[in-house]
Amino acid sequence: MEPAKRHPMIQSTLKAATWVYAHVSSQKRLRQLARRRTLPVPTISFGNVTWGGTGKTPCLHHVARMINSNGHTLLLVSRGYGDDEWKMFAAEFPHSLLAVGKHRYWNAMAQLTSLSRPGRFEVYMRNAVNHQSMESTTPDEATNMNDMTDSSHPHVVALLDDGLQQWGLKKDLEIVMVDCYNPFGNGLLIPSGRLRELPEVALPAADIVVLHHASHLEGPALMQLDAIITNLMVSMARPDTIVAHSRMRLTSLPLAKQLHQHLHSRHQLKLTLPSNAPSNELVVGLCGIGCPQSFRDTLRQAFPHHDVQMHAFPDHHAYTAADLTPIVDAVRNSGRPVVVVTTEKDYFRAKDLLDDHLPSLRVALCELEFIRGGELIKQRVDRLLKDD
């Protein structure tokens, strides 16, 4: 509901809650900035200023592939909401380090320490696969961590997921995603709007701003948004900030049971649709992501002559069998061919449940590609790795 249409009591409550959020967030920001910690490895952050999906995960994976191809070891530092994103990362980069949990700095330091302790890495990976406690720092390790130097773990790069609001961690490269479907919401902070921080406060920290789903906007609208952000960065004495444009590209629609055969070669694949089915085929999209509109548009572009229906749930939704009943019924009773497609995030979040109820499920493998600024970003990342 639009703010102007809300009941006055609701508006007053939201206004008060927003003031509290702004005050608490501001104090937390100042407190953490005053005692920032530095990981002893190059650290790249991926974040956003709004609540919900903005393309952080595909951008992180894009940069991770770039770094991985140079022979560096990846360290994912993530809160781990929903159990989907870190599982996606572990599946594509099985030899990476995973620091998943609330205390990002100490989790990351524990994994860096494990590199010099025979046997700890193997134990950690077993725990990570089973999603046991990943906050396993011992008192002795905590004492010794501060003495670590860059030479203790050469060629490791930390990727900080959802890192913009992690003010207590120093970043060597700050990448901020802006979703062109809804760049800044209604311009209000949570809970009155979608903003986690005001753009004029958050964006000056960015080394790179990526306007994601840029192809969704018409030329003049995209140019206007680009100009707003560019002018803001110049006014904040950050004229060197890269403003890039990106979009999602569907690379493959494998059966879920064949997914692992495609994960490591998606960028080499040419999209092949599941079948040359008649135009009366029903395509059902299942997702619980921050921007379901983008998934809907992806399916409509892939199946332009088919009936596309969406079953969208909230971001990081924990699926139950009841959620899947309408889709299972559609497959059984529609009287026409049905293709059910979900996202990687959704599949990794509820793999067993989806496999049990939807044996012919397909997973949309997508990758982020840059329309503008990709080469500049690569140069910036290469420079960081060269200095490592």
C-alpha cells in the first residue's frame, strides 16, 4: 500500500518506527566505524542500500569466477540467511573457504587460521556441508589471530556478502548494487520504505556502483538514473567511482537432477530450451527471491510463445509441501505439457523437498553480464589482486 493511502494511525506508527530505525542504525554505524577491523587478505564487499534482491549474489559469483580463474583461493564471508546463497557458492566453488554466521570477522579469521593448522580445514568443510556450527574459534586461536600477517595465507581473497552495512570491517573494494526495477523504493527508510540507508549516506563508500537489470529501463530512464548516481558521487568527492550497467542472462535450463553437471560451465553454454513443445505448453515459475519480477521476465523472454504463470513467495522463503501442492496439481491435471522452473537459490534452499515433489523440475541457470563498465571492473579487481 502506498504511504499516502495508509490509515493515519499506521502512518504515525511507521513514522515513529522509522525514526527509531534511523537512530539505532546511525549509532551502530558510528560505533562500528570507530573500531573497524581489517582482515589480513584483500576484501571485496557486495551490498545494497535497499531491502530485498538487487543482484548481489550473481555479481559476487561473477567476480568470484574472475578471481578463481587467476588461481586465488576464495573465502566467502556471509551471514547465511536462508541457507541458499552459501550452498550455491559451495556447489560452484567446492575448494573455497566458507565463513558463515553472525560474527563475520571472527568466522573469517578462524578459516584463515585453519589454513596453517593441518586437519582443521577438512573438519571445517565437513561441518559446513552439514551446516553445523561454523563459529568454532577457540580462545587460543582468538589470541593468535591478531598476529597473523598477509604472508600466512597467500592468494586468499575474502568476498563479503551483504557487506555494505558491515561498517566494522574494512573493505578494499566496495561494490554496491542498485536494482533498476525499483532503485530506491519510495525514498523512505525501513519500515516506511525499502531503504536500509539513505543513498547520500551509503553510496559515497562505493568504489563501484552497478545498475542491475539495466535492460529493464528505457534509454532515457536509465540515463537519468545513471546521471543521478554519477552526480552524487562527484558531489561527494568520489569522481573515480565506476558506475556500471548489468543484466541477467539465462544460460541453461537443466533438470534439477542434472544440475551439478552444468554449474561449472554455465558461461560456455548456449541456451537450449527443454523441448520444441507446442505453444499451449504451460510454464510455471517457482521462486522466493527478492525480485520475482526479474525471474518472471526471464521466463517470458525464454518462452515468448508460451503461457507463463508465477508462484512467488517472500525472499528466502522456507518451502513446505503445502506450498507445492498447486504446482503438483497443475502438472497432474492441466491436460497440457507443463514445465516447472525454479531459481538456483530456491533449489539449493529446498533441494530435498523439491526433488521429492517435482521430479521433472528444471533450474534456471543464469549469470550476470555487464552491459557497460565490465572491463573497468575487471581492471580494478586485477589491480587489487596484483597488489596482494
